[in-house]
Amino acid sequence: MTLHIHTPLIESRPLSLAAGATVRLKLDALQPCGSFKLRGVGHACEIHHGRGARHFVSSSGGNAGLAVAYAGRTLGVPVTVVVPETTTERAKQLLRLEDAKVVVHGSSWQEANELALTLVGAEDAFIHPFDDPLLWAGHASLVDEVAAAGFKPDAVVLSVGGGGLLSGVVQGLQRNGWDDVPVLAVETRGAASLHAAMQAGHTVELPGIASVASSLGAKRVAEQALACTRAHPVHSHVVSDRAALQACERFLLDHRLLVEPACGAALALAYDEQTLASYSRVLVVVCGGATATLEQIQAWLKQAH
Ligand SMILES: *Cc1c(COP(=O)(O)O)cnc(C)c1O
């Protein structure tokens, strides 16, 4: 038994027609807490629980925090999530629905994270949102499920924030002998910390995040994410907020699933008929995201460039 579920792998007719390739969707938006994060976070929480952890601490007001809250409730372990003042009411509400204790502190994630770290006692476990080998090992299960279904893609499209999903998917591709399958790693302009690292040849800290895709808003990617781009074919793509938001709207019509702009970034690449022209069997990781509403996406779209 795992905390995450095996998600459907379906062919998308609308995306296949748009991309001129067979496009299959790995629907991790259907994980019980709304995103792929439960794969890695659930795995990490189970390991810490097995080692006797009495309390989980997270500093993510987004999908990572929700996954920790879900895992803790399911395992019977109390959870504290420290979030900055900028966190939306909706995100806090979702955390409380999972019985997490929500502490609001500081004007940025850095400050919330600092307080969170001071709350981690000797018998507690701190769960990082993207930079932990336990997370990557858990995220890799996504590729195992695709391999078990007998679908070998010739490209994988996914979104990149701090690079945990990328690190896990690359690990999954390699452990299934798919070293030759390239990953198209998509970020939004204003949150493109992997793109910046690949250009510089080392990880760099962005001065700030200027994108509505808050789940991609890691100012610096994990070292492991950059290492993946050296060990595996990874192509970096950057899309506009506008393209990501439009992809969210279009995907809602096409597949009746509401996802965050963070996920819309990967979908935007798949909806673009140019980019996938050289591939014939494409896997799109529908990473999901629970914190956006349709009203918010429409309001952002009115202002987006
Ligand atoms: C966390 C998250 C991402 C980015 O994942 P990383 O592991 O930080 O790269 C993308 N989309 C959604 C919906 C997320 O919650």
C-alpha cells in the first residue's frame, strides 16, 4: 500500500491533434490531494513514520504542504505547516481540511521556512518540497506505472519548479532502461530557475519570482535537477504566463480537469503544434495542483502578457 494512487494514463485526442503526435496524459491531477507531490512526499512520510517520527513539519503553502497534511492525517501523524502571509485563504483552508496546524509567519517563504526549521524537534521530520532523495525516489513511481502500462514515449513533457519532479522522472526513466527518452522541461518566464542554471552552468538564485505559476516559484533549483540535465537528455523550454493560463482553460474544456498554471506550463508546450513536431509518442505529466480556482485563472488571464 502506498499513499499515492496509480493514476490513469489516457490518450488525449485534442492534444494529439494539436501536437501532431500521439499524446498520452499521466493524470496525476487525480491524486487525492490534487498533485503528483503525494508520490514523493508520501514515500518520504512513510519512511519517516517507519523510523518513529512523531510530527511532520512543512513550510509549503502549496501542493507540497497539502501532500504532507494528507500523508500525516492518513498515517495518524500530526502535521504543522508554516506559511507566509502571502498564502491565499483558499490554500490555508485546504490545509486545515486535512487537519494540519497552519502557522502564518513572515512576508516570504524564506521567513516561513526559517521558523519551520526551528519547530523540528528530535522526534520530528521536516519534509522539503523538492530537494530530498526520498522525494525523487517516490516521484519515480510515475514512470514505473507508464512502463508497466507498456507505453514507451519518445519524449516526456513536464513542469519544473525546484526540480523534484524532474529528478524523480529522470530516475524513473533510467531505472526502466529508458536513458534515450528526452525530457522537455517547461518553466514559465519569471520562474525559470532551471533555464538560468543550464545557461550559467551552475545553479543560480533568481532575484525574485515574476510569474503567476506560484508552484514553479523556486528561486534556485536543486543541484540534483541540474545534475539530471548532464546525465540525461533534458531540453529546457520557457513559456509565458499567458500561454500557461490559456492552456489551463483549454484543458478544462478538453478534459474537464482544472489544473494550476504550474501544470498549464507543460500543457502549453503540448498544445503548441511546433514544439512536438519531431516526436510521435509523447507523455505529458499532468502534475495538477489544487490551489487555483477558475475565477482566479480568468482574472490572471485578463492581466497576463
Ligand atoms: C510542485 C509542483 C510543480 C513543480 O515541481 P518541482 O518538483 O518543484 O519541480 C509543478 N506543478 C505543480 C502543480 C506542483 O505542485
